[in-house]
Amino acid sequence: MKTVSNEEIQKQYAFMREAAELNSGKGLRFFVRTFGCQQNEADSERIAGMCREMGYSPTEDEKNADLIVVNTCAVREHAELRALSITGQFKHLKEKNPALIIAVCGCMVTQEHRANAIKNSYPYVDLLFGTGMLYRFPELLVGCLKEHRRRFMIDETEGNIAEGLPVLRESKIKAWVSVMYGCNNFCTYCVVPYVRGRERSRRREDILAEVRGLIADGCREITLLGQNVNSYGKDSGDCDFADLVSEICSLDGDFILRFMTSHPKDASRKLIDVMADSKKCAKQFHLPLQSGSARVLKAMNRRYTPESYLEVVGYMRERMPDIAISSDIIVGFPGETDEEFGETLDMLERVRFDMIYSFIYSPRKLTPAAEMDCQISPEVKSQRMERLLEVQNAISLEKNQAAVGAVQRVLIEGESRSDPTMLTGRNDANKLVHIPRSPLSESKIGEFAEVKITRAETFALFGEL
Ligand code: 5AD
Ligand code: SF4
């Protein structure tokens, strides 16, 4: 297990105090923009925690910020281009306020070619740090505050685990808890192993301490995170993921436990049994399929077949008949034929996922798939995407309609983003549920409530207390 030494963390706390002194009395504010997955969201909460320690208070408006941090994603080109374009827009803010500090971090800039491009073409970016260097943000910031020098640090992508950093959570009701970092799988399309390094599991007791603290603070939903969460413990051998889930579920408190993202090859019967036997564990499983074709799965280096995937799903449903299963699908992987794409559609019909996240294949530098022959044209990729959504949306709607009339437990989160007369929450299946706003429903914010489902749409349910 590779953990950053306590001495090193204390050094970073000393930098945080130094920054706070330098910034004191200035009323400075910070703004963080996050791209990508929940792991990045969790990292951003640590960045926010460090910013607060260093004398900055949060602002929702980048125009008022004295420190801007862009936390980037590299999984698809689209996410990279958006992060670059947003960073480009901050140039004008810097012209107006030369004291503004702009930092770019995360997966995109952990790639050397992107870090170099920022160094050369974005001279107003002051700080840049890779995913493994996150805990050294205070040191870099102090350097910048004192010497007004640009600081770039992307080496050591392997990154040791840093415990004990401050954290400023977005929500009091829901929390992310990273249990492992990195990935060893090297799926041929995916850049994650290159930008997040090899798998590292946190110590079981550190995770349990964090979870206990969250429960004591009244947190109602805890989501364990890892790029390959169910291979937790394989590197350290302390305990496996099923044991970890079991141990967390045995803690007292009114909370629901989720986890993501799981790899089908590591979705063990032991884990499924633990879920089935636990009241605290959500009956929900996110299990990326990626493709329904055995040949494509092999070319993706996924290490399972459509048959073995169906077996896992079969056992989940045997133990938990109402379990909600969601998935990730990639369309247009190099060499994917119409027939192979048809096999993916067949799998959607056979599994009947509650929900999928679908992606158009995006070639990523360094990954083997980017070098494969027979890249699929953008037109074919878009057509396949449309067809995929058509098939899945019909299934999602049917599945949601089947819930009408049922009474479900919903964690009420707050005002709906699209309609201020409604509150939203999530049921155990992690589906969005909207309920009318009233003094009674408002009194339930942050709590579980029993909701009768009255209407269903493709992406949401509607109900009343
Ligand atoms: N192109 C498209 N989608 C990708 N994903 C990962 N890499 C790529 C890529 N190069 C998708 C996978 C993964 C999800 C997080 O992103 O479906 O499960
Ligand atoms: Fe990427 Fe595959 Fe690892 Fe998931 S399991 S992060 S898709 S390499």
C-alpha cells in the first residue's frame, strides 16, 4: 500500500496556514469547475477544502473569483475540448484582474502533450498539477502567491494515497467516499490507467473512519467510489470489496450505501450475496457492458463474454428480483460491424437495463484502440447512437411505468432544478423522483420518505408523499 507520509501531509497543512496568512483580511474567493466522473467531483471537494483552509471562501460566479481551479477529464475528446475552451475564456478575467490565479488539474493535464500545450499556449494559467499531485496543491499555491511564478507538476502519475486532506462537501445529505484509485484493466479504448495510474486501495480503517464520521454528521447516502471499485483490496489483501461493503452496512445509522463503477469480471457472487442480505445496501448495480459482441469485447480487452455477463445479471436477479441495473455502452468501437452493433441491441433487449449511459467511441492518445484499423465514420457512429437510444428509451420507459402505483422509499434532496414548484430525490434504484413542494414535503428534505409513484417518464418518476 502506498500512502503519503503523515509528515508530508503536515507539511501541506503548514503551506495551507502560510497561504491563509498571506491571504488574510482580503476577502478572497475561489471557484472550482469540474468535468468528468464522480471521482473528479470527489477530488474537487478536496480542492475546495484546501482552498477554504487557505483563506478563500466559495463563489458560484467565476467573475468574482481570485482563484479558479479547472478540474479536467480525459475520457473523451469532447470533455477535453470543453475544458480547454472554458480555460481559454478565463483569459479575459485575468486581464481584468491580474492578481487572479488560474489552476488546471485532473486527468487531461496528466497527459504530457496536454500539459505542454497549456504551458505554451495558455500563458495565463499559473498552476498545473496532475491527479497524483493533488495533495501538493497548497505548496504550489504558496509558491505562486509568494514568487508569482508559474508552477507545473505532472510527474509521478502513480500518485500515493493522501489521507487527512481537508474536504468541503457539496451536499450534507450525500457523500462520495473514494475507496481505491487507478485501474489495472487497460481496456483498449480507455485512457484512465494512463492518467490515474495503477490500482491503489485505501486502508480499510481509514475508509471506515470516514464513513462513520459521515453517518455521525447525518449523511443519508454514501457512494463508494473507484474506477474499478469491486477490485478493492486486490492490491493490499487487507479485505476484499464484499467484506468492505458488508462491514459498512453493519454500521448503525439511517443511510443507504451505493458503489461505482464495477467491472463485470469482479462482480463476485460473494458481493451479490452481501448486497442481497443487507438492508442498507441499495438494490442497484451499475455494471458497464460496453458491447454485446464477444469479438468486440475481446478487442476491448474486457475479459468477459456476453454469456458470462448474462450469468452475473441472472444471479443478481435471482437474489434480488427488483434490482435496478444500469450500464455504459460504447458505440462505434474500431471495426464494429453492423451485425456486432446489432448484438449490442440484442443484449439491451435481453438484459433490459433500467438505464444506460451511452458514448460514441472517442480515440484517445496512447490507447491501443486509437491505433486500430477500421475506425468508424462519425456518421455511422451517430446513427448507431440514435438507434441505441431509441431501443433503450423504450425499455427505460416501460420499466419506469411498471413502478406506477408502487410506494417507494425516496431520499428527498431539495428543489428541482427545472421546476421550483417541485422537490426531487432518488429512490433506491437511484432514479430521479419528483414530488410537489409543500410544507410537509419540505420538512422531509435530507430524509427518506415514502412516496407513491403516480406517473413515469423515460428519465424520471413523479409521485406524492
Ligand atoms: N470513448 C468513448 N467512451 C469511453 N469510455 C471510456 N473511454 C471511452 C472512449 N475512449 C466510456 C466507457 C466507460 C465510461 C466511463 O466512459 O463506457 O465505462
Ligand atoms: Fe477504463 Fe476499463 Fe479501467 Fe474502466 S475498467 S477505468 S473502462 S480501463
